[in-house]
Amino acid sequence: MLEVNMLAPVFRRLLGIHLVLYLLIVLGLIVLSSSADAEFVRSFQFDVVGRLPSAEHKIVFANNTGLREEDLYAVSGGLLRQRTFRIDQGNSSYLYPNINDVDGQLDHAQDFMMEARLQVLAIQGRGGAYFQAFDGVNGYRALFTPIGVALSTNIGDINIPADVFQFHSYRLESPANSNALRFYVDEVLRFEGTAEPTTTLNGFGWGDGITARGNSADVDWDYLRISNAPVPEPSTLTLLGVGAVSLLGYGWRHFRKGKGVGGFLE
């Protein structure tokens, strides 16, 4: 029994080392698994003077006004300055990944969010600023009008009253695998309904979105963000990690009591 008791501290140390190694390996696998999830995130802060959005990866400038991009948009003071008011010959906007709004990476099976903070300075007609996205199943659009924000839904456009001539943040949301649409103004839920169905488009865009004459706006964009993230759910690796933590805690309690492996052999 003496020899067994002398070996007990050695067994305890070995068990402790193996537990720690097991825990580190499992946690490493969890991190790798999480990073492998398909998550699409784009964020535009407009904080580099003179760098227009068309310089960003897969952002194209769609323009049929006959004017240059630099004549219509500028970046300064942390803002994207859209100056399309009373420009009646067409429209101009930024699109991902191409001018046809197809072949994008938005996944309807994942949570969707698109948010912008902006201020309309002048507006003509029924609108001249918008942001929108398509995920191959639904379309999500906010069009800024003189009296608020027009949302595209399954029953047509619905106007949400808002003072668009002041800076506000506006956010479109839709949970994964659903047709639900939620709209927030400054983090306050202002609308909840059903999104507009679409079957082929996939991408997003923002800027001056109405081609018809008599519709235009000057707008200062503070930022624009879009996120399409997997739904968090417990995975096998996560459960293994929880088990490893529990096992480590169990072993530690026994070490504190001076038992360890030797406690089972005495």
C-alpha cells in the first residue's frame, strides 16, 4: 500500500496534464469549427478621405446619369456625401457584387441584418436615397421619402413616419429561414411584417435608386453595414468542450482532497 500511495501523486499529475491537453485540443477545434462557418459581413465607415465605395472589393458603381462618380459622390469628414439632388437624367448607386444583383453570397438560411446611419439634406419627388438587399428568397428595402421611410413588403410599400432630415440609424432584420421583416429606427422597433418575395436576386446596394425624372436627393451617409451570420447552435465540439471543463473540475476537486488516482487504488 505504501508503494501505491507513493505513486498516487505521480498519477495525479499525469491525469492533470492529460486533462489540460485534452481541454486545449478541444477548445482549439471549437475555434477552428466556428471560423469555418459561412458568415458574410461588410462594413463601410467612409473614414478615408477621397476613397469612394467603388474602390472596395466587389462594389460596383452603377450610373446612367452621364456624370462622373466624383461629380455625384465624395468621401470627407467621415461621411459619404451623395449629391444627386435635381439630377434628373437617371440615377447612380453602389451595388454588390454586380449591377444585376445576382451571384451574391447572402444566405436565406442565416440571420440577416442591414443598417445605415444617414441624414437626408434635400429631396425631390418621392425619393432619391435607399438601401436594399436580396438573399435569393426575399428582398429588403428602405426608400427615404419626404415624409419617412417606405419599406417593401409582401403587400407593397408601407410608409414608416420619420424625420429623415436628421441623422438616424435605420436597420432591416430578418431571422434565418423566415419571411419575417423587422425595421428599427435608432434601435426602436417601428415595423414587423413580411418581406417582399424574390426568387433570383442576391446582393445589396445603396445610393440614389430611382431612375424616373423628378426623384433625387442629397444625403450624408455616416456608415452602412450588412451581416449574414449563421444561427448559433450547440455543436458536438462545444459539448465536448463542456465535458472537458466538467472533467477538469472533477479532477481538481479530487486533487484538493488528496485522493486522485491513488484514492481508487487504496
